[in-house]
Amino acid sequence: MAAQGMIALLALSLATPLCAQGITSAALQGRVLQADSSPVSGAVVTAILPASGARWQVMTDAGGRFFLENVRVGGPYVIEARAVGFKSADHTGVFLALGQRYHADFVLDSVAVQLPTMTVAAAAQESWKVGRAGPGRVVSETELSALPNINRDLNGAAALSPLIVLRPLGGISIGGQNQSFNSFQVDGGVNADLYLGRAPGGASPSAALPEVLPHTISLETVSEFQVLVAPFDVRLGSFAGGLLNAVTKSGTNVLHGSMFTFLQDGSLAAKDATGSRSDFATWQLGGTLSGPIVQNRVHFFLNADLQQRVVPDVGFLVSADTVGGADVAKTGVSYDSVVRFQQILRDSFKLNPGSIRASDGRLPAQDLFAKITLQLGATGQLELSQHYAHAERREFIDTGRTFGLYALSSVAGKSLSAAQTTRLNWSTLLGGRAQNELILSYERLRDSCQPNVSFPLIQVSQGLRTLIAGPNSVCPTTSVRQHVLEITENLTIGAGAHLVTIGSHGELFHFRDPLVQVSAGRWLFSNLDSLAAGLANHYDRGLGSTDSTRPSGADFSVLGLGLYAQDRWALTSRLTLTAGLRFDVPFLLDATRTNVGLLASSLRIDTGRLPSGNALWSPRLGIHYDLRGDGSALLRGGIGLFSGPPPYRWLGNAFRESGDETVVFCNRPVVPTRFDPVNQPATCATGGGTTPRISFFDPDFKFPQNLKVALGLDRRLPGDLVATIDLLYTRATHQLYISDANLGDPTGTATGEAGRILYGTISGMTASPAWRDASFGANEIYRVSNRGGDYSVSLSTQLQKRFGERLALFASYAYSRARDRMSLVNFPARANFSNTALDGTLEDRRLTPSFFDTPHKIAVTATLGLPYRIQLSFFYIGASQPPYTYVIDGDANADGIGGPGSVPNDPVYVPRDSQDITLARPGDWAALNRVIVSQRCLRRQRGRIMGRNSCRNGWLGILNARAATTLPRAAGRHVEVIAEIFNLPNLISARWGRQLDVTTGPTIRLLRLTGWDTTTPNARGIYQLSPQAPRGVVDPGTSRWRIQLGARYAF
């Protein structure tokens, strides 16, 4: 759908007044009283920002109360109160933080003659006094610029919040929730990839999509941002996890500008184990310019941020040094086998398989931002901004170079991402007691991938190792287009001690994704001789849509409408209650195909029924209580429901997996008789093997929704030490659950493996699931429904202390526990079903540690000002790393999952001794036992099937430092020279700062199923030990120090 059509449709759908989706500003409120505490009615209260001439002006009501919503973040402000017959008074030096509700009370003395204004110098209310009810944190512009941030992105600064955890492959988890359930807003509008559930151009949790755009928005553009875990304000919606809410900088009456550059390269990093330095290089260059167009009325802000990264291949590189098996010891594969693999593809099949050697990745990126601010007298303000980001990522080998797995450079390609966002913000005063904010936001995202080669993916087994060439399963047809239109408005009405908000939120999305999984084909060979002969043991390929009227992939639109109402009630000067109700409903505007054969089968499933129009109610209640009446002890809390969409890619499966898209899937003995990479067959050797991809949603399926209960205390202790403690409980009321609707009830158990539940029979290496009905041409039918019961609980604390103007310290700690049934990290329904290890039954999985569970997290910062304008800062962040499960490569429970082309989901049975397992090679027991003994999680589970996510990676902690000095120049100009050090301990000593390797996925293959043992009294599988990369080894990428140098010229 064209953008113009989207705008027209959304405009027609929003006949009612609209209210805000996000908070983009601060607020003021208070009372104007006489000396005897009686109210002053009709007093004029004015908030002035002298830097830009911005003014907001209101009058007090009969009770002397006033409020100002939508006040620009920053300062210093002058807040003035005047009334006829009274001496005026003002507060000066007031700074306002994002989301803050600043209280300013005035006492006016009655006079017969106008006297000079009484001025009160007001210190900025600290960030912990922003008036929130749930856990959260404001990150100021000062913190963004002063703390070390080697990647120069917002995620690093967001980690100051104790409940924010950086994920291994990119992105963040908030409060133990799935990272795909978060929302990121800039100036009140969405700034996220809603289709893929990530930041624009960001990484996906499964590594299916790598990070392309190095940051969501340039740090130079952001004024400050909030991390909100449980905001009990109903204006904030569209997330079940958490919210990052940022506002951008604006111009002032003075022309300001800057030019900046940052540089990293191999000469500024530690040497590796061989004494060599890496060839990586990163440079960043840009500048800002801001100032007046019309003094006190119209201002502008511009930013350009350009980056270039060259990243060396840090994977396991096979060595040409074969003496003593050095090549095999390093990578698990021999140099000769890799060379022969390359030669066969080049000489026998005339393919360009790529290089054995390192493939250095390159990532150029551009980020441009422009904003105009117009002051509409003392009653309003208008902002118009445009943001453009673009990057391309080429020649990275993201998968295939790990221990026991080696890929040639043909697996690489070029990924491109572009994001364009336009926003209009208009705030105005409506009479004496009503204020309004309108936000119009349009976002356009484009993501594509161009593979290096056009032949299929080729995998060759070399013993228990694997060699790979050709593109991955998604790159050849990746070309996602998104259009996101939002109209939001915030109307607030004052009525005595009540501030009432009413309105609605509207959004219209259009997604086009032509992806066909494994469209280039995939061929598996048992050894190099088989490859040379062209005799494969497996072949599969996605064939796309068989319906000539519908193109392959997903093409659909979504309309979302939300209504809400809220009352912020100041019961007393110390106690405020906030109660609200939010109503959201999504509509899928396009129909999908009904699979007639499936509907006529005994399953009676209609793939044409979509979960459209299923409403979500979100009541919320928040409390904020000043325990002592002087702001030194604040009790806060709340309870409420939070709802938001999952990645719309999951909903898109309903459009691409109704059965008209098919896949050819062939195992021996029906694999095509001759490997032909150019003319690939559409059937197996016998003419069959083609099956449809089918998944569907329960008609009453609802978007993810969580109940959150929070209780917090902020306390200023003796010595100006500020302490914060928060308790947060989250429980899923609607969470996604995926099952196989065509798989029958359990048929038995594998008594030799602690009663592993079976869903069919196994003969040799062939599993035969007990399908309910196969008459319609398909076996696997995936149902997406809702389950509840997932939960997380966290206890966090923060400490802040300033020592004059020289030293500031901050520390936070969080203990968390997150449990779920399925941790969804993939995009296709089948992959999500299989990539969660099975614990329990397929229809009733147990609650076990979530893949997003982070039991412990610590963050510590220190900023120190030294003579000669030198500033030092330190930032330590450490956290428990993700859990994982050891699984079987194969289908050990006959549920149809496992084996070639599949992600295994069966946890291993941990044998007590060599007699408690059947090995294809009994001599493997010693090696297997060494693995078990080396892993505490396996040792403790001998004699049973291991629990899902019962193993855990170790602790990852990094201490970074920053040193900067400012060199003043004439006329207010200055030059800042910066050095940032990543992994400071390793710079001090090569023995310090070493980080151990971390698994990035939820499973590790420990055993390979090679048959079924029916000779023993206890039925069980026959296994081989899969190649095991050494565990607990030092990760060279995170263990070596490196330095980033920077300079900034400002005027």
C-alpha cells in the first residue's frame, strides 16, 4: 500500500480525539498561596527558557493550583508567579528531566505597591524525584557524554538501569522479558523495527539477522532518555517488556556547533596470542549545528554522523600448518579437507566457493538528523524533525567458523538497512485548564540481503565435522519493506486536585516480505567422496507460492486503535494516586488463504481465520507518597497490565504458511540421484517429497500481555547518599505458545532414558511420528495460541553519591529470576517450536529458566574532575550470561523435529556410567564422561533427562575508562580530547580482564542419534559424541584491551 493510501485510511479510522502514546517532555505543577495559606486565584504562572525564549503561561484556579504539561526538557528555567495586588516571586535555575513532574509552590505577599520580584534559586530536582511509580531511570545528556561508551550507542548507557541486560548478539532485555517485546520511541514516535522485533537494522536474538545499523540514533542527537520497566501511566503503551524513550536536542538563540571524530584501529589494541595485532579499524566523523532562524521564535538543530568499520574475521581459521595435527587442534577440521572441498566445487561443478582465508567485514554507515522548533507565543510549540540512517554490511562470515564447522567465504553477502523517520509534534494550551499535544510520526524501513553467490547451500560431513559453502537460508530472498504511520495526541484537563487525561492512539502499518526459507536450496553430503560423485544424502528447497494470484512471502497491513482515560489525583500534598484504563485492539486488514484440504480433514482447521479485532484491556494503578513531606523519602508502587505486539513477522506466518508455499524435502533413498546446483529439482527422485508449510493462529489469540506489580522506595540518607530499592513481579496473562496440532498424544516412553516421552516410533535413524491426519498432504501443522504463567521477579537497588563538584559515584545491583515455557527467538513457527528444548510434554511444557534469565547484574560508575580541566570516568558492568541446554542432534522422541534441516529440541539423557548409554563407538565414553564431569550442570543430572536451560554461561564483566581534557579557545570555543579504554584491567596486566567464551544460542549439540537400541531391556537411542568446542576458553574478542581516541571542537 502506498504511503498516501495509508495516511488516508488512518485519517478515516480516527474520527475520535486522539491521545499520546509516549511522553516527550516534562511537566510543572504546584500552588500559589497567600502568606496565610489561602489560595491565590487567577495568578499568572510563566515558565521561561531564556536560552531559546520559549514560554509557557497558565493561570491558577480557585484553589490556587496550576499545571503545565508538555514543557521542553532541559534548562535552566525561570518559573514566575504574578498576581494583581501581590509581590511577584520566581524560581530560577530549574532543570527539567524527561518525564519529570516538577513541583513549584509559591507564597505571594500582599502589597499596596508593586515591589521587586522575590527570587528563589532552585536546585534541580534529582533524577530519582521524577515522579514515577515503577522502576526506571533517566539518563541525562551529561551522563551520555561523560561515561565511556566504546560503541557510542544508547544501549551501553541504558545498561545503567539495573534491570537492563545487554544480550550477547545485540539488543537488550528489560526485566527478564523477551527482547522482542520492548519498544523504543524518539520524540514520542516509534523508532523500532516492528516487523522483526528489533531496533532498525539491529540484530535478532537468534543471529538469523546480524546488526547492520551501528546504532538506532546518533548519540549526538539525543538530549536524554528514559528506561521504563513498569510505567503505570496509561499514555505509555505498545510494549509488554519495557520502553526506551528518548528526546532529541533543539536549537537556542545562540549559534552553536561542533565537529567530532573518533578512531579505533589495531595499533590501539592488545596483541593476540601470536603476538600480532588485529587489522580492525573504526572511524567516526560528524558535526552538529544549531541556532536561531528567528530570535525567540524559530530554531534549528542539525547532526551528521558518518562511520566506517573494518572488522577482521575473528572466527576459527584453519591453519596450513598441519604438523602434529595443529590444523585439527585449532578448528576441528583438517586443512587438506577444506582445500579438497574448495577444489571439488570449483573444478567438478564450476562454482566459485570462495576463500579459505579470513574475510574482513566492512560496515559503512550514515546518520543524518534535522529539526526545526517553532515557539507559538506563550501558548504552544511546534517541532518538525527528519531522521535518516543507512548502512551496509558486507563480507562478514557470521556463521560457519566455529570449532568443528568451517565455511568458505561464499557464505558471506551484503546486507543493507535504511530507516527514514518524519515527526511532527504540536503542543498547545486550550483555555485555562486544558492542554494538548499532537504527534504525527511516519517511519519507513528497508532491509535487504545480496548473497555473494547464486548456488545452493552445500554442507559436507567430514567425520563429525562439517564443511559449508553457499548462502544462508534467508539471504537470497530477503527484501523487507515497512511503512509505519502513527497519530497520537495528549489532552489533559485540570479539575481541582485532579488531572484527567483522555484520548486514543492510532497506528497503521504495512509490511512486505517476499522471503522464502531455503529458496536457494540445501544439499547435504556424507563425505567429500560423495560430493565428488554428486551423491547427496539430503536435499531440501523452499519452492514459494503455488498460487499464481499470490506472490510468495507476506504482504499485509495492520490497523491499531487504542482508547484510554486516566486520573492523576493529588489527595494531599504528599500523596498522589494515578488510575487509568487502556483499551487496545489490532485489526489485520488483509485476508489470508483458507486451506480447503485442511479444513475438510478431521482436524477442521481454518487457516483463513486470523486473530483480528481481539481487544486487550490494560487497567493500571500507581501510587506516589512522600513519607516525610520534604522529598527525602518517597514510596511508590503500582499494579497494572502491559500489552504490546509481538514481532509482526510472527503474524506474517499466517499469510505465508497457509499451505500454498511448499518445500521439497528429501532424505535417502529418495534424494535426487545427481547433484545439479544450477537446475535443482522440484521433487524427490521418486516424484514426491513436496509438502506445504502450514501454521495458524487460534482465532482468540491475543497479543502478549503481562501483569506487573511494583513497589519501590527512594531515600536520601545521611551524607547525601541517595538509595533506591525496587521490587518487581511480572506474570504473563497472554503469552505465545506453539504446538503441533497434527501430532497425536504420546505413544510410549523410552524407558532406557528416564522415561523420555515418545510421540511415535523410531526404527534405525528414521522416526515415524503418530500424525493425527495426513490426508491433506502435510504432517506438521503448527498452532500459535496463548498460555499464561510465565513470570519473573527482581529485586534491585541503586546508590548515588556526590562529593562536591569533583566526584560522583553510582552503583546498582539486581537479582532476578525469570521462568517461561518457551523463549521465542526465531521467526518461522517451526523454528520457534523446535528451538525451545522440550521439558515436559509438547502440550504442557514446564516452567524452567528463561533464555532471558539473568540472575545477577551489577553496574558501577565513577566520574572524577581533576585540575587542568581533566575528567576521568569509569564504567563497570557485569552480568550472568544466558543459560543453555545440551541437546541431541536427531529426533530422539519421534515428534518430527531433528535431523537434516532442523533445529534439535530433545535434551540429552545424562548417563550415570558407560552401561547407562548405548554408544555407536563405545570408546567415546571416556570423552563423553570428561564433558559431563567438566560441566556442573551435567554432573548434577546424571540418571535423568537434563532440564531445559539448566546449564549457564559464566559471568561477563567489563571495566571501561574514559579520560578527557578541555582546551579553551577564544569566544567560548573549546577543543575536547578524549581517550576511551575498553577492558582497562587487561591494559594494566595481560593476566587481567580475561573473558571466557559465551554460547549465544539456547542449545548445544552434545550427542548425535545414529540408531535405536531395541536389544536391551531398556529401549534407548544409539549415539555418537558430537564435536565439542573447548569450554571455558578465553574469548580473544572481549579479552583484549583497545583504545578509542576522539576529538571534539565546539563553538
